[in-house]
Amino acid sequence: MLWENININLKATNMELTGAINDYVTRRVTNLGKLLKKIKESDGEVMVYFEVAKTTEHHKTGRVFRANCNVMIDGEQFYSSSEKEDLYEAIDDCKDQLFYKIKKGKEKRWSSFHKGAQKIKSLMKSVQFWK
């Protein structure tokens, strides 16, 4: 498996945690591995706290299920929450939000590195070594 060092803590509130839900959450969380390949190479640690919940006992329709996810990646924290009518839809929506936030953070780090490299290049061009 690609992620031996990923720790997933799954909690169920107001409902029973079945094997099917556990497997579904594990598959969805490990799909984030596409964005986190370099963490595996540098032996980084990934902690995932995932909570699935049924918000009320007396409602039968509407936004009844909630999924919360908190991902800690080498000290950085990413959080996502979703409420939907179906539990699996809430899990998928939560995963999609996390995918977007992690990708956005990765692009932000890359662009700041790129801007710094451009500054250094312009400083090096302004210095004339041959005189």
C-alpha cells in the first residue's frame, strides 16, 4: 500500500460505525495520496481525524448526516466539514473540499518559492561581475 504511515482516527457520533463506512472513509482518505507523494519520500507523518455523525434522531429528511475531517500534515492543519442527506455524499464532499485546500496550499508554497527565485535572479542580473 502507498500509505503505511498514515494514521486515520475514525469516530461515529449518534450512529453505529460499520465496516462498510470504515472501508469507505479509508479509501477516500488514501485517495488524497496523489497530492502527498513527497511526504512519503521524506518520511513525514500524516494524521487524519475523521468524524461521521447523524445530526438528529427525529428528522427523516433534509441534511441529516455530517462528516468532519481534520488532516495534520507535518504541522500544517487542513479542516473540512459537510452536511448532506446521504452519509456517503457527505464523506465525498468533505474529501473534495480537503483535496482543494491541500492543492491550494501546495500551489501557494510553490508560487512563493518561485517569486523568491525570480527576485534572486533579478538581483544577480543587476550585479555586474566583469567590471
